[in-house]
Amino acid sequence: MDLIRLTANAYHLRAGSNAGLLVFGTRALVVDSGLDRDAARRILKHVAALHVELAAIVITHAHADHFGGAGELKRRTGAPVWAPTFEAAVVENPLLEPVYLFAGAQPIAELEGKFILAQPCPVDGLLEPGRQDIAGFEVEIIPAPGHAHNQMMVAAPQEGVCFAADAFFPPEVLDKYGIPFYVDIDQTLATLAALPALPYHIFAQGHGDAYDRSGLEHVLAYNVSRIEAIRELVFTALAEPTDDSQMLQYVADALNLRIEQPAIYFLTRTTIHACLNSLRRAGRAEL
């Protein structure tokens, strides 16, 4: 995990799943906590190197790679944990993530690895849209649903930095995975459309390097293009009545993807469902 200084008091903790860090005096606020205890320990090493103490932990959304380390951070520092409503329920009850991926049934063992089933963590406070004081840090909480049901971005107005969570993905991440995880296509596109109007000049997302405004337009367009391409492939697969697994096979073949792990299958199937719902709302698909 690399510590990247974005501004005088804002840092990007770069790893497979990123975290953000705001510093005020001798205190720090961390945005997201990485995948597991190891990620939490690396975060704490950087906090110690800056000679500050952790005052609060903010979770942007309840996917294991973004909150899996929160329990360890809380255990070692006593810092309170904040999360959005709905997402907080999963942070406290992580079994909900593999349960909803497996259609509500008790999940198969392949959905109980740490990339899906995180360690639980009590939540002390709920994030609400707008300006919010969290342990003495004034931040702006910005809704960014689509990738997760109630994902929030966390911005530091005084620093001009927005920790954008998984509101968008770098092109290399989209190319690597082919079919990213979305729960609502229409909300995702609305989130992407709203980003350029935000009054921030650095956008530090949950995966990959941070972007400034000069590179933001291209990466947002790349995200929109990929989402719309996947949705159109799902629509094409509906030329004849078909089911979700056949649609997923069609889209994967069109994108030259091989899905060999059960966890990836259920994650990508969720995106197919999100596309179907979007098409049905637009009157282009029937149940």
C-alpha cells in the first residue's frame, strides 16, 4: 500500500482496493478500510508515520474490499465507524452480501471467501447527504448509487478532493474485468453524469490512480460507453425469450470473457439483472 499525497492534508492510500486519508492537526479520518486485517495494519502504519491518531473511519459502501479492514481498525484504535444507511446493515452483517448474490439462500462455500464475505464491524454513525461533521472533520457526503445500493462519496471541501469510492472505474479495470458489478444501471449513469458538476479538482476513486479534471472527462466517457455496450448486448440477447444465465453467456462471449469462478459468475449475473431492469423501465424488455 503506497501513500500518495494529493494535497496538503489529503492522501490516497493506493493498493488493490484504495483508501483515503484526511489529516487535521494530530488527527486523521480514513475513508474505506481495504479488504482485511492486513490492509488495516498497513493503513495504521501510514497513520503512525504521519504522527497522527485515527479519529474516525468512514465506509463508502458495503463491499468486502472496502470495509473488510474496518473491524481491525476499530479494534486497535477505538475510532468510531460511519457508513450510509442500508450499507451499514451489511457492514454489521456481512453474510448479507453472499446471501443476496445467491438469491437469498444460504450461500455456497465459494461465496464465503474474504473477497465476498468480510469480517463484521459495528457501525457508530450513519452518513447522510450534505455537509456533515465527523469527529471534527467537515466533509461533504455525496450520493453515488449504482455500483452499490446506497454508495456515498466523501469530499473534503477545504482540500478540493473527492474520495469517489467506486462511482467510476479506470479504463484498465474495466478492460480487466469486462463486466463490472452494478446493482442499478440507470443510477450508475446518473451518478457518472453528475460528477463533472461537483466543485472538486481531484477525484480519488476506490481502484487505480486519482484523476484531476483534465483526465476526468475521458474516464467517465469510457465508463458510460462500457455500461451502455453491456446493456445493448443484453438487449440483443433478448431477440428470443431467454434466461439470465444464457444472457450472461452471450455477453461474455461477445466480450471474449471466460468466467470460471463461481463468485465472478454471481457478481456478473447481478449486472445482467441490472441491465434487464434498466431495459424494462425503458419499455424495451418484457418479463
